Amino acid sequence: QVQLVESGGGSVEVGGSLRLSCVVSGRYFRINMMGWYRQAPGKQREMVATITTGDLAEYIDSVAGRFTVNRDNDKGPVYFQMDRLLPEYTGVYYCVVNLSPKMSMTPEVWGQGAQVTVDS
């Protein structure tokens, strides 16, 4: 069974930085996508950033230029560097992965979540 173990997160003041890490454990054939989703207080869970084969990274507009997703190799770990943080970035961040035989961006496995709090 594949599991994702996250680390990092915490509280920081506006303009500060945090880094999240995610390690994939277990047996799998391939990783199509690794990424990060966020659930802010009172809001639905949303995709924040993904990285796919060839290290192609995508971000939602609100974090572009502030956040960077990268990984050591195709099997991870995957990292999420968050700079110049704003209060609206507060939420629980989940590491996700897709392991389907065919290319897909749909999260199949979720990490336990890491709390990120940005104090104004």
C-alpha cells in the first residue's frame, strides 16, 4: 500500500517562508503526478501546484512566483517551497500523487496534511 508522509509546515508571519516535504513509500509502478492541495478554513479543497513527468510544474495563479514545487527524481521526495507568504495562504496542505498505468492528474493517494498558518 502506498503512503505519503509529509513534514514541514507551521506558523510564520506575513512575508515569511516555509517548506513542505513529502516522501512516497510502498510499491508502485509509476508516478504520473505529484503535487500539493490546500484546504483553507471554510473553503473547498483546491489544487495549488503539481509536477509531472519531465518536471513540468503548474501553479494556481494566486501563488505563481511565490511557491516552487520540485523533486529529487521521478520517485520523489517532492518539496514545496513557499515564499512571501500571505494570510490567505493559511490552510492544511496535502501531498498527493497519481499512480495510474495511464497518465492522469487525478489525486489517488493523499498525505496526512500539514498545517500552514500565516499571521497578519
